Amino acid sequence: MIILVLVVATALGALLWIRHTTNAVRAEARERFFEQYNRQQSLMAELASHTLEEMFATFHRNLDLVVNLFEGNAVTRQRAEEVSVRLKKIYGSLANTPVIDLVVFDSRGTAVAIEPADPYTTGRSYAWRDYYHWAREKGKPGQMYLSPFTRLEGGKRRGEKALIVAEGIYGPRGEFLGVVSCVIDFEKLARKHILPIHVGMHGRAWLADISNRTVLVGPSGRLMGKSFEEAFLPRWPGLYNLLISMENGKPGSGWYDYLDAEIPDQQVRKLGSYYPFRIENRLWVLGISTPEREVDELLSTFMHRQEAFATTLLVTVIGGATLLLGFLVNWNRVLSARVDYHTSALSEAHSRLEATFDELLMAKKVAAVGHLALGLAHEIRNPLSAIQMNMQMIRKKIEPAGTLRENFSIVEEEIKRLNRLLSDVLDFARSRPLRLETVELGEIVNRLMQLMSQRMEELEIRTEVRIDSPLLIVCDPGQIHQVLLNLVVNAFEAMKEKPIGERVLTITAHGKDEIALLRVSDTGGGIPPNKLDQLFEPFFTTKASGGGLGLSILQTIVLRHGGSVSVDSEPGLGATFTVTLPLRGPTEKGDGLP
């Protein structure tokens, strides 16, 4: 009897111990599952925040581009018309974003340009707008203004929910010249970047403007635009206090009570994770919240499995822990892969931006060097001409002979070489206007061949010319002649070291798809691969006596005609320069066109 009681007592004790251990394991598993779930929500919130940051950085870059169009100039309707084509291109680059329109205002707040065109807006004064006052009184060059949540008050989109980004336009001394702004369709932004974010069945994202204490997208997935007090007090003080605590700008998580999305008359306890981020002058917070019951439902599979095998605690714990661990590890791996992918994309975008900035900086430096070279060329040419005239007078007066005569010849040749170099510098720094006319490309090539015939005979160069006839093209024949001359002279120089009989110059031209393709090939020594990228840079040359501007001038002429120039070469096998020119001439008239 005593033994039976002991056995029963031992069994009851074992069962109580198992139940106690099971409950403890369940509580611990539940806690860890909620932590991992919270981490997932935090990662998703951070990822979505970075997406919004990149989108607003794109807006800022495009505002900068518009500001640069007016840099140093008064913001007027006339200036706006001059840059209208570039304004359209900038607005077109924003086609896949929620931007509604792009507007430029003068210093009095009057709209001087808008894309897309809107006669209702153009000419009206918007000096009462907050962003106009900000740009005039507080803004600095390069700063972007982000408005609070607002509703449009005029035009076709009156009453629609919107945000406005703006940037001031300033003169060289910081004087206020105007404002450029973009109106952003907030509903479109939310539908694309906030509302699609779901965790489970009822986990949703929300967005708040902490700086202005405004809820932009509510925890139930609705656009709100209400203040914290109006939206959550006095019914939801927990959620209100959680939002107020986010003013410290640190990410976190917390619990709060709110309306149940499934049963609107009831409240539900939610687990929320949030990530604050700054967009210029405003602190925003993007959060993701999931009802507690849904997280519990996700966990219930593991808990039921454990309860089913409560009598075999070890198997239950090991099985449940293994399944839970595998689930969480795989979940974390998927999220980590998505974060890595978007991080890589952001890094690539940053690298492209840096490369573009370096190219713009280099273009400004080259322009400055061009202006400097232009002035120096004029200053040097005048005394050089005087030196040449005096040398000629001295030579005529003393009639030198022997070594002295050779010395005079050397000086005169060097003066001529300097004059040629100065002419190249002037041609490079100051483009001549294009005098367009319709010509036969074959006639330009034939005239050049006649001009160079004696030189080709001296160098014993064999030529092969194959030109489609007729091949009519709209161009400046004088400048295209200069392009061909530079290529042919370079080909002669390249073939000087080749044995006689192996010197062949080939010129071909034919039309295709409204484009003229002109190729000049030689059988010279070719161009080293490491020099190809530098070939068209100003002042780069592989010749001891060259100025390094011939190919740069050539490229400039071709680009101004709306064409392109490229080179293919292998060491020892010669080089082929390919020039493409539109048969109908440049599509847009540049500054140098009549």
C-alpha cells in the first residue's frame, strides 16, 4: 500500500513537474519568438525608411539641377522659357515618382514656369506659401524644405493630400532670387511605399511626422494627417505616449492598445517596432505593428506540438526548439538577404552619384582651363608675331650664311610651330559657329585626297577610298574637312615607321538609318590599350612634337554636329577611327549655330 502511494505520488509529482517545466518552456519560447518577430519588424521598418530617404534624396538632386539652371541669373519668365527643354527633361526623369508638378517661382513668389504646363498656375503669386517664406528668410543654398502634411487648395487636384519639397535659388552673394518646388502626391507615395508593407495577415506599416506631431499613415493603414492629440487622445494614451517618446530619434519597439482591424468595435493589443529617420528639417518615424493574437497564432503551432508530447518533455523541447530555431534562422536569412540587396543597390547609386559629381567637377575645371588658355593664347600670339617680324627684318638686313642661317631657320620654324599650337588652343577653347549646308560627303573626301596627294606620294602611301554615292549630309563642310584632315594626318604619322609597301590608308563612308558612318583606317603601329581612354583628352599626345589638341578639337566638332567618334586599335595592326554623323544635321541648334 505504501509503495503504491509512493508510486502515485511520484507520478503526480512528475506530471506536475512536467507541466511546470512545459509552462516555463512555453513562456520562454513565447518571449524569444516575440523578440525575433520584433527584430523582423524593425528590419522591415528600417529598410522601408531607407527607401523613403533615397526617394527624397532623388527629389533633392532634381531640385539642385533646376537651381543650377538659374544659378547666377535672375529668375524670370524669359529665363524659364530659355531652359524649358531642360526643365521638361528633369520633370520627365521623375515620371515614376509621386511628383505631381515642378514649379519655379521668382523672388516675388510668382510662378514663372510649371511642368506639366498649367495656365491656371503660371503668373499667379504664391508668396503666402510657407516654403516661399522659408526660402526667403531662413533657407540657404543647397538646403531642401519639406512641408508638413497638407491638402491642396487650388487647381484640378484641390483637396488631395500632398507634401511639398522646395529649394531656394540664390545669387553669387547669397541674395534671394526665387524658389523651385515639387508637389508630391502623398496618397500615391503611401500606396507605393507604406500601404503594401504587411507582416502576416494584419501587420501593417504606419508613418508619423514627429517634428510636427502628425500621423501621416495610421496604424490601421489609413491616411490620416491628424495631430497626435486629435488621433489618439483621450482613448489611446499608450499609443500617444509611445509616439511622444520617439522624439529622441532612436529606434525601438513597444506595446499599445488600438482598434481591431477585423472587429472595429473592439480594441486589440499590438506589438510595434519603429525606425526614426530624418528628411532635411523633419524627423519622421516609420513603424510596423502586428496584433498580439496573430503573433500568438504563429507560435501556437510549436506550442501545440509541445503540449501533444508533454509526457516526453525532452523530445518536445528538442523538437519544438529545433523547428523554432530553423524557422527563425531561415526567416532572418531571408530578411538579411533583402537588406544586403538593397544596401548594395544604395551603395551602387551612391557610387554613380559620386562619379557624376566628379565628371561635373572635371567639366568645370576644363572650362576654366579653356578660358585661361584663350587669354594666354592671345597674349602670347601678339609678342610672337612681333618676334617673327623682327627676325625676318634682321635676316633680310644681315643676310646670314652657314650656321647662322640654319639657326635663323630653326628659330622661324619654332615660331611657326608655336603659332600652330596657339591656333589649336584657340580652336579648342572657342568653337566656331556651324555654317550648315547640304553637301556630298564624297566631294569633301575627294578634295582632301587631292590636297594630300603630294604628301602621300612622298611617303609612298597607298590609298583605298570607298564612298557611297550619293551620300548627302547636312553639316559644316569646312569643319568636317578639318575632322578628316586631322584623321588623315594622324594616320600618316602612324605609318612613318612602317616599311614601304605596307602603308595603306583606307577611307570608307556609307549611310544607314539616317546616320553617315565614316571610317579612316591605317596600317601603323596601333595605339596601346592603356592609352585609348585618354586619346580624346585635351593636351594628351603620344607624339614628341604634338600639342595634344587635334583629337579633342575633332571630337568637339563631331559632338556639335550631333555625332560621335570612337577608335578601335590593336598594337601592331593599325587603328580605325569611326565617325558617325546624322544625315539631317544636328537635332537642336546650339549656341554656335546660326
